[in-house]
Amino acid sequence: MIPRLRRQFNAQFTSDKYRRFLEGLDRACGTHIKFRNSETPCFFPKSLLDRMVADGRELIHQVVDNPEYRRQSESSIPPQFRLPGETPRPLFVQVDFGLVRGAGGELEPKLVEIQGFPSLYAYQVTLAEQYQAAFGLGRDVHFLPPGMDVEAYYGLLRRAIVGECEPENVVLLEIDPFQQKTLPDFLLTQRICQIPIVNAFDVIQEGKRLFYPRDGRRVPIRRIYNRVIFDELLRKGKALPFELRDELEVEWAGHPNWFFRISKLSIPFLRHRSVPKTWFLSDVDPLPEDLDGYVLKPLYSFAGLGVAIGPSRDQLAAIPPEKRAEYILQERLEFEPVIETPCGPTKVEVRIMFFWLDELQNGPTLLRMGRGQQMGVDYNRDMDWVGASAGFYE
């Protein structure tokens, strides 16, 4: 996308450099990476990244600053996952964009998804550093916002996750964390923040207090960096050993209610140049004639689960009337394959990762490259020059 840097990288690429990159990434994370990382980073014009950051801020403010949306989104939180003590704003928000050609031929970002939940805040910095080291990227390209170096970013991340608590009383909470593909991010977060990684099923509740076991003792939990996706609990048919709905004596580094409030549920309410036409399936009557031009998405699923591109009438008819409000039907966009690779032009999805402390601050970008119908790494696993990547600008 910066043609000079793209040509230079492709011309100097070797499989040996890529092997060293993957080996270095495993060493830096302290575990083997189980998802595919692309052979290349991406080089963006800063003006395009700036527009995605600006659009992301505007979209987040549209939902957070809207009392009417706050009221309407109440019903999106399932009763069993509605937690007390909700914060007035989300701590972590992800805004995903794809790139399309505008009427004048220029590239324009279009919203894919928005989510009030943490992402790979630690991993993306390490990924970018490993691209720099293995491929000899110069000092004139950057992956953090202007004026922010890695130590400053880690300081903000520690402040967001640990707050004013002692690190041993802050836990990164996940279901079976050491079996998750996101384990590299967990291990890096543990190292940066000096906090333990705790399996949600090991938590002990006594009245309003929570504890986790460590070296034969029970350590109080004061603050939770929540990485539990409740959809996974439902799919596995499991229940946590503590009652989420109690008035627990804990703080949340990212209150879980925002997972539901800022989600695909938000998209039909957004009015912005970057937002494709989107409706709740329950509001679509009659159905469009040409369903091939639309995408069906369940509201609360991750990694593309349940998404149907060009859904059939039979697929839509199979969704019971009482469940149709839990899906959105979205205008299908043709994302432009803008990354030139030895395997051909490749599409990229750009995640702007925000955290909201004193102000709404963006960090590194998270990229997914692909040539399949969907951009998640699971949908591009048998290809080269696709997968997770990092974004740089001059």
C-alpha cells in the first residue's frame, strides 16, 4: 500500500527470514504460536490509518454517548451474564475495518465489526517487533501512534489492566487459558503486568469475595482482566464456580456488560460514512431478492462462527421468529485486495485497538490477511502470505 516499501519487502523476502521470524516469535512469547502469522507486515499510508482511527473514535462515541442506545441495549445482556457495577464507559474497544474502492477510486475503510472486549494488546507489539528484527525493517516505519514508544505503551497497558491494585491480586481470567490459541497474548500480558493467569473454573467464592489458588494458599482477587467469552461457556454447557450476578468485591478491567452492549448489536444503530447498510433480521420483511449481496451474522459469536455469506432463503427460514432479532443482515462489501504478494493480491482487515483511560487512546493495529471468503486465520490456514499480521506506517 506504500508501493516502494511493498516492492522492497517482496524483493528482499526469503523463506529463511520467515523461518527466523516464526522462531523468534515463539521464543518471545514463550510458547508455540498455533495460528498462522503472515509472511509479511503491511505498510499503510498514515492518512489512511488516521482516518480509521478517527472513524473508530466517532463510532465508539456514537454508542457510548447515546443514552437512548444505552437504554435499548439493556435487553442485549442475558440475565445470567448481567453484572452489577457497570462502568460508565468501556475500557477496551475493537473496531474492525475492511478496505473498499470509493466512487473516485480512492480506498475507503468500511466497518466490519465493533466489540467492547479486549484483544491481543500484548501480542501485537511483540509481533511487530519480530517483523522488524527478522526482516530488518528500518527506523522510518512505526507501529505505535506518533510519540508513543513501547515502554510508554506498556505503562498505559499496565495502568488499564492492573489499575491501583497489587499485581498478585489482579488476574487474567479465561476458560482453560493454557489450551487457548490466544495463550501467547496471555503469557506476554502476564510478563508485562506481572499478574497471574487463572482458569475461571479454579476461582473460589466466599460470600462477596473471590480467591484463586497459588502455592497451597488462597490469594484474594481484587481486579479481573476478563478474557472469558460467555458464548464459549454456553457452547460448552458449563457454569462458572462463582456467581457473576452477586455484588462481588472486585473491579473489572473491562466490565463484561460492554461485551454485549458494544457488539454487532450496535451496527444497525450507527449512522456513519464507514458503516454498511445493516438491519436486524427481525426487521427485514420482505427479504431482498438477491441474497447473494448480503451477509448474515449472529450477534454474539467470535472468529466468524455462524456467519453466512450470501445466505439462502432456506437458511433464513430455519431461524425461528423468536431468534431472528439475534442476527443482523448486512450489505455485502467487496473488500479490495490491496496487498501485493507473490501469491497474488491479498485482502486485509484492520483492527484499531482502543483503550479508554483518561481519553480514548488507540494502540497498535491488529491485521488479518486473507484471500478466502472470510478474513479470520481459521479461514485462510491452507494458504501462504495470509494470516495474522502487523501494520506499519512511515
